Amino acid sequence: MDGNVEGEEDMRWTGAAWLRGAGVAMMVVAWVGLLQGPEPVHAFAGQEPGYAEATSTDAAVQAARRKQYAEKVGESYNFAFESGKISVPGNGAVEGNTFLQPDAFPTASYCGHCHKEAYHQWEQSLHRNSFRTPFYRASVNLLINTKGIEFSRHCDSCHNPVAVLAGGLTQNSVVDRKFDQDGLTCMTCHSIQSVKSTLGNGGYVMGVPSVMVDEKGNRMPGIPPDSEILAHLDRHSKAVMRDLLHQPEFCASCHKANLPKTLNEYKEIRAFTTYDEWQNSKFSQRNPLTFYQGDFTTCQGCHMKRAANVLPEPGAKDGTFVSHRWPAGNTAVPYYYGFGEQLEKTIEFLRTGNYLNVDIFSLRKASDGKLIAPLGTQGFHLDAGEAVEATVVIQNKGIGHSLIPEVRDLYEGWVEFEVKDADGKEIYHSGFLKPDGMLDERAHSFTNRPVNTTGVFVDNHKVWTIHSVAYDNSVQAGRSTMVRYEFRIPKDLHGDLRVTARVNYRHLRQSYLNNVLGKDHPAYPVVQLAARTRMLKVGENMPEAAEATDNPDWMRWNNLGIAYLDQAQYAEAVMAFNEVVKLRPDYADGYTNIAVANLSWEKFGSAAAAIDTALKVSPENIRATYYHALVERRNGQTAAEIADLQKVVAKYPQSRDARRDLGIELYQQDRLKEAMEQFEALQAIDPDDIAAHYNLSLVYRRMGMKEKALEQLAYFRLKKVDPGAPTYSQDFLRQHPEISNESKLWHVHSDMEHEGNAAGGGAQ
């Protein structure tokens, strides 16, 4: 595919091309050709007469060019959803709220003639390949061919902003789309002036691209001579750099997405919330309720780490430059294009980040039912022929978002668990890849299964058909999950058993690769993210020393408790957290965790006692203070509850939970203005918060703000979960019993009847 959307006319034009008819642009063509030619442009000397008019940094000249271009495009543009809204169903916006000619964006090669390191890294990055890859094109072309090109503005507001803002995504467009091959260039990101809260779906406001500001600080569109840039590097820096670029909210404009009603003609559904997950993680330091605390780290802190630059780079500092590869989890694109350097850096990023901890935590013998935990700390006896259940605890330790984030229906992360004898003979294996490359359908995978109204898995990322999600096994940042495996020790076994649990990752799932590339494609990379092996003996097993990567025992128990809590096993969670405080009586969060489990279990007296202990250990502990407020609410201590919640909000003004609970209590006390302030603050943190919409509708109505009340009520109805949607999930799970186990919070992967080695097909 050449980057043009299927079904479009062959006749295409840039803003420069149609200006020929306006008598202005023979000279414009020259500079467009220069910037879009195969070689980076260094100097602009010796241009054809009139070149200066096209590249003029005179604001009036550029405004006139844009006005003429926008009027021409607007004559035939399909404003299918709302008049004057260029990017709907996306949220992309542009200063001036009208079309922007593609050649207003200097190409990456133009920037690269000075910024050689940035350009070199960008060339193989996912941003550079955001639009053209067959994996993206396969899905977006399905949308175009099914519903129409105007619907693709939802996707391309992030994947191809220039096409959206230039007015190229409309029927019979004659816009020259050769810029498609460049995806997100330097100037698409560096021209963004602001973001619209954290809406996502391209929630940015694009400025007219400028590589310089004038002596008064005003942005200068067009291309000034190199000599002027070199003479005023400070003015170049002011044009292309701003604090926003260092903030996670900048990334949120695209790394958060909804499926709006304008796309699916149904209702708004959350697609992925990578930014929200970070904002709720320990790395943001904005949420006091995380199970662990950590150093502040932004999206850029992980995905744009500094390293020594190899090529000349004016943007480097002290010989280092922030990564413009943006390494993350996509191994498929560099593998497809043969970008060996990008693939190597991506795999290195995944393997060396210390993101996960895998802990083969315990064994339970069927013969006596006793828990042997944590493994390594005590001796135990195993008999040949014994049925054993092993518990594997996987901690999302160092990722600032969920495992797996974003499009979980396409990514493939899973647990592989295998038991072998001393000769390497396989006794049990779950999470294997079959000869055709498909994943064992009974594997525990960190994925979801979106389904449509007929209970069928939404394949090929046809997101506009999603009505429900059958299950979601992702693990949020800082939390843990447990996976149970049951196997039988062979009766004739003597010697050792080698038990290994590992977390593997593949981008993309095999069935999607097959759909896009056909079945005759090479095997795409599988990366091991983390693993742990333990040796077991038939007979006596002695305590053993911990490995360097093992968590301390108190943390092993704590992670087990977190996993029990998330699987609604409250008694077991209390048991695990009690082990934590035995080992760490000085650890206030251990007592708070006991309280959290008891609150969920509705054992309020026990919760109150645990919180009291936590506050004795750490009197100013804000996490304990929040849960103390919940206990006070239960006991009718309203004034104390409000005071505690206000203390939490004062310390953590972006705590969603504290603002939500404080707003509710203030509303119930008829303190409407104060309640309104809390819910409006909550909505500023997350524009999609359902509780904020609902409660603001009540508050506004009682305060006589009828229009605002109706607006919030409409948002609530649009975004709340459809109560009928779970029936679609149930239909899917009935049709696929081989994976329905994954929808249960509490389940065991067993080989007792060789289920793990079944060859039947599943919904991949």
C-alpha cells in the first residue's frame, strides 16, 4: 500500500498545488518539492524566483494561504457529525479551527538535516510508522470500507493528524497524501500547543507549525533561512519546545481512547486508559491509595530515557539525548520492516526493565490440604503420585500502567508454566505455543475479549462493533495477580522436579498476524519478560536461599494478599496481610491492607481496629487517613470523616477517590457549593468519571443550574455501562468453554484430565 486510502481518487493535491489556480503558487511548488524530496534539505539558497512568498514568515501571507486552502477544502468536506468539527469522531483540534495545509508542516527530513540523532532514531520508531504499517491499515481500512472514510478520523486524529487537519479524510478528497508515509513527524508533536484536559482520542490543540518566534516571541509560520535559525537558537527553541512536552498529559492526548457514540452509534465505551492507569499508580505520586510508594516518573521518564548520542544532535545535553525511539512493547513493526536496531532496543527495553516479579509462592498437597508457603523458607515432604497445586504470584512491579495496556485484544502476554523431571521430560505444560504458532487457549493471558451483540469475539480490531468485554485479565500498576496450577507427580518419579513460571509477550497475537499477513509468515518475536524456577524433590525438601531477584518475604506475603483481595478472597487476604505485619510490625500499610480487606468484607469493627493500629504506627499516614474516613462514615462520624477527607485532598489534590467521597459527603450535608467544587475538580482530573457526571447533575439541579444539570445527566447516560451488555459476554463464554475459566476471578489450571494439552480451537 502506498499510504493512500483505498478507494480515493488518483488526482491529489497539496495546499500549494491548488494555489497555482489562484496565481500564487508556482513558487510554492518548489519548496514543497524540496521539503518532500528524498534527501534532507540543508540550505535554501538558489531557489526559483518567488520562493520566499511560499516560505515567508510573514504571518499575514501565511494566514492568506491558509484561508484560501481552507475555503477550497471546505467546499466538499463531509462534516458528517457536527458542522465545523474537523476531526470528529476524534478530538483533534487546531488553532483557528479550520483546515491547515499539509505543506505547513516542515518534514522530518528538514528537521533531520541538523537534528541527525533525533531523525535517525525517529526513522525506525512507532511514531514514524504510526499510519503506514499493514497492522494498522488492515483495521482502519475495514472501518473505512464498512462505515466510510469520515469515521477513520477517530483513529487518524492520533495516527495521522496531518491528514485529519488538512481535510484529507473525506469522500473524493484530492489532497495529496504522500505525507502518510511519515506518520507522526517532528513538527506534528512539536506544534501541539495545549491538550484538552485528558480526553484522549487526539485531545490536542495543534498550532500552525513554526520553527522560529520573532523578537517579540510571536510564532512565525513558514521556513526561515538556516542563517536566521543559527543566529537565534533561543528563538528556535522557544518555537518548538514547551513544558507541555515533558508532561504526561501531553502523552494522554493519544494514549487514552474512548469509542464514542459518533463511531459506534451505540454509546461511549472506554477503550484504553494508559494515562489514567499511570495517574493512579505510585509513579505519579498523585494517588495516596497505592499499595506501594515510589519515585516520581512520567511517561517520558520511561519511554524517552537519556542515552549518549552517536550522531550530531543540537538538542543533546552533556552528550546525552532523550530517546526519540520511544521504546515500548511493539516488536511487530520493527520486525516487519527489518529495523534491526529498533527491534534490539525494544527487546532490551522489555527484558531489562525489572517490570515484573514472578514468584512461585506456595504449594498445596491434595493429601492434607496444607499450604506450604512461602516456598524456600521451610522444609516439606513430597510423595510420588501426589497431586499438587502451585500458586504463582505475578507482581506488576515497575510498569506505570497495566499489564497489558492499550489494545489488549491484539497484544499477547501470558503465563507459561511447565514442570519437567530431571531428564527434561515434560510432566505438565500450560501456556505453550502450538505448532501453528497459536497460543494454548487455556493459558492464563493478560488480555481481554471484546464481543459484539451476537456474543462473537470482535476480531481484527473492529472496535466500532464492541458492546461488551467478556473478561479482562490485565494487572494494574503496583498490583499483583495469582495463577494456580494443579499437576500430579508421576508415581515412578525419583529425583528432582524443575518447576518454571515465566511471563511471555508477543506483539501481536498469532491469529491477527495471520489475518493481516496470511498464515505463511515467519514467527514473530516472543519476549520473556520475567521468570522464576524452583527445584522440587520427591522426598524431603529443605529451606533454600533466596535469589537476588526475589522479593523479601514480607513483600511476598503482601503481594499474595493484594492478589487475594483483587480476587475477592477476603479471609485469605486478611491472613496474608497478617503475615506481613508479623514480619514488619513497623509497616503501617500492612495494617491498612488488613483494614481494606475487612472493609471489602464488611467487617467494619475489624477494619477500624486495623486502621487505629496503622495510625499509631504512622500518625500522619495519608493512606490510612483515607480509610479511617470510610470507617468514620460507617460509624456516623460525619464531621470527622469530612475533616479526614479534606486532609487527604489537601495533601493529594489529584486523588480521585478522596475527591469523590468528599463530594458525596458534602452533598449529603447539603453543602452544595463545596460538593460542586469537589466533583468539578474530579472531572478536571478525569473527564470520563461517571460519578462526577452523575453527582454534578444532582448538584447543579439543586442549585438551579438546569442546563448544566441536563448536560451532565446526558454525559452520565452516554457513558454508563449498558445493563444489557453482560448478556453478550455470557453468550461468548457459553460458546467458548475452553477459555471461560479465565472469566472467573478464582480458578485453577489443571492437567488432571489433560485439559492443558487439549488441541481444540479457541477464540483467539
